[in-house]
Amino acid sequence: MTARHGETPTMTDFNTIDDLSVAGKTVLVRADLNVPAKDGVVTDATRIERLAPTLKELAAKGARVVIMSHFGRPKNGPDAKNSLRQVLAPLSAAVGQEVAFADDCIGDVAKTAISAAPFGGMILLENTRFHAGEEKNDPELARQMAELGDLYVNDAFSAAHRAHCSTEGVAKHLPSAAGRLMQAELEALGKALEKPERPVLAVVGGAKISTKLDLLGNMVRKVDRLALGGGMANTFLFAQGVDVGASLCEKDMADQARAIMATAKDAGCDILLPKDFVVAKEFKAGAENRTVAADGIGADEMALDVGPATIAYLADQIASVKTVVWNGPLGAFEIAPFDAGTNAVAQKVAAQTKTGALLSVAGGGDTVAALAHAGAEADFTYVSAAGGAFLEWLEGKDLPGVAALKK
Ligand code: 3PG
Ligand code: MG
């Protein structure tokens, strides 16, 4: 259960749906239906669409499919705002059949709804986090969930960093397997970091190094080159004595930045810092700006994007590696024109991937939005549906939901 990243099992260590005999069985599927919604309407159905193949396959094979998930972070029992009912219509649309709903994820309410459904049918259970025991991985709650089904399929890689009843506890009670989305995530991440074709380039951006110290520390041991962008690159430059002006910079993290550079050196990983920046005095779309060398930022200027020399440099790097792992934007991609660096570099990765020269994997919160904004998402080899779980994977941490599926 405590396998570290270095010994993370390959997919052959997991059962998949191929290993289960599901016809005539009730299959509990842990999904991640924690999707963005506003006023009861789902605003981004990506996770639902990615999950649909697993549900359809199980139903087509004659299983009764019982879907469980969390939604939001309710702390005081049931409330309408966090009800999974709002996901029912897009879920039914994605799977192409009517999905039934049960107002509780355990007990008689759930059992009644499940027994009313035919094999080949689907039932969505209400938010697992409406029970306080869920996040505590309460063994009794896990047992009550497990008694609803014959088999357990976990398709929620994006919630696999949580050791909760529905992601971890249930697996102790039932024969378990990874769903197709979980399988795809594990296979893609395995190819990118466990047994990658080298050289491997990691592109890591985002605002702060304080939130990504573990990630950076792990990456420099795993990859051949680490390109840094976003606010965190400023902290590394500052740690090398460069004046970064009014740029986002965690001055109190300089020691940590230097320690990461030392680890990288020992591990033979080249850290690639920006050569130039697009700087402005205001953080707003269309702000007046200029391009300067990395050490040419004025006292009242902020680096808001990497500049053309950096873009060209990274494009060369991308052309000479076999694997790219990407997390975090290279600049303030939400405000034009400071999205140019992220766009150009993402498009280069996409183009190289399309030719077959590169395997590219991206994930984590802002990253998917940044790649979608760049129009590059579709051409990456794999873009993870996970935020926090993808980051913890990059940190080399054991994901409880994945570990629980080990054969
Ligand atoms: C996510 O959206 O990142 C996952 O569904 C996990 O949600 P959580 O951070 O509330 O556990
Ligand atoms: Mg999260």
C-alpha cells in the first residue's frame, strides 16, 4: 500500500474491466462527477464525457451500474447546492440512457433504487460527502457502500489522492478494478514518468514555488530537463542574484530554490530558466508592455510572460526531446497579450506530438484551461482530467485510490 513513485506499479499490476465478469452483477463505480456547475447547471461536462465509456461498457456487458461520487466540499450533511441531482441530465445525455437517482449513497434508499433497476441500467447515488464518514474513510460507511454491489470499479483518478470510503475503503471489501478512464490516466502517466522515452522535458509554470516544492524536488530527479516559467521562474532568477523588479517573486523561498538547483545538478537535470520576458507596469489585459532580457526588468515592471527568445529556445528544446510533461502556464495567460508565450510553446508541443516525434502529457488545474486557450489540448498525447491528483502524482506521492486497486 505504500509503494513510492519509483516503484509505482505498471498497469499489469491492476485489474481492468477486462478482468471482471460483470454480466448479471451489480457494479459499484466510483466516478468523479465533481464538475463545475452554476445555479444547478453543469458548465463543463468534460469529466462526465470522459467517464461515459466505462459506464456504457459495463451496461452493455450486462452489469447493473451503480455510480457514486462526491460533489463539492459539503461539511454539514445534505444540501441542494451540492446535490448530484444537477449532474443527472448531462450524465444521462453522455451515456445515452436514462440514469435513475437515489437520494442517499447507502442504506434502504440506495438499495431500493438499485433493485428497481434492470441489468444494463444505471443508478446515480447522492453525494458521498453528505456522510461525514466519507472523508474520514470510516470503515462502517465503507462497508455500507460495499454491500450495495458485487464488484467495485474505480474510474476516479482525479479523486485518487483522497483516502476516502468511496475511493479507498470500498476496495477492501469487493473485487476491484480500474475503469477505462483510470486505466488511461495510469497508462499515460506511466509512459511519461515511469518508463519514458528520453530525453524527458518537464515544463512547469504557475505562480509560486511554495506550493510546488515537492513537485520540483521530485521532477528534477526524474526528468532530463526542467523548463520553468510563470511566477516561479522569477524566484529562481532572484535566487541567482537577478533583480526581478516588481515581478511576482517569493523572496523567502530563495534558499529552497537554490536547494532544488543543487539537487538538479546532482541528478543531471538541466534547469532551463527564461532568457527574456514581456514586462508591464500594470497587471491587466492590453497593458503597455516591452520585451527585455531576463536581467533587464525595471524596478517598477513585472514579468508577465516569457519573451520571444525564450519561446525560440524552448521550441528548440521541444524539438530535441521525446517526452514532455507539462504543468502550469508560462505567464499570465488569462490576460492578452501575456498569453503569447504559453500559447506558442503549447502549440509547439502539440505540433511535435502530431508528427509522432513526441509523447506529451499535461494536467493539473490551470493547465488544461491554458492548453485549451492555446488550441493545443486536442493534439497533446494525453491531458489529464485531474487537478490535485495529477500534482500529487508529479510529486511522487502514493495515491491511495490507485494503491487500493493493486492486485
Ligand atoms: C477535484 O476536483 O480535484 C477532485 O474531484 C477532488 O476534489 P477535492 O479536492 O474536493 O477532494
Ligand atoms: Mg481539487
